[in-house]
Amino acid sequence: MRIPASVQGIVASRLETLPDESVETLTVASVSGNRFEPQLLARVARTSHERTLDGLNHAAVAGIIRPLDEQLRAFEFTHDLIR
């Protein structure tokens, strides 16, 4: 599926505002599918759970992902095209 250049530009502009650790975390998350767990991402990326959650928090504020529960045990991308 080809993604329109305008959509690519929007996604790129959102990613550019994020800290590097958030982009790295999202890169790992994108491989796991639309929904993902921070604990698994931390293990795969070999980083702490807290650092992973911090990176995900920045992405959530930017509207790239959203938590699936109040305990922040799982997240999902806000749109398949973002992933």
C-alpha cells in the first residue's frame, strides 16, 4: 500500500518533535504490530521499563500512540498508517 506524501509529511513532522529515545522505542514497537506492551519493548530494546514508558509518554502526547488501559500496560498506534 502506498502512503500519500501528505500523510508521510504529517507523520514525519510529529516524529521530528520527539526525543531520540521515543523514536527508538516507536521503531521497536512498530515491528510488533499495532498494539504493544511497554514491558516487552523494554526487554527487546534492552532498556529500563521506566525509560520505555517515558519515551512512550512523549509519543502519546504527540498523538502517535494511546494507552489501552489506565495502568499503561499496553498501547496502540493511533492509526495504522503511523505504524
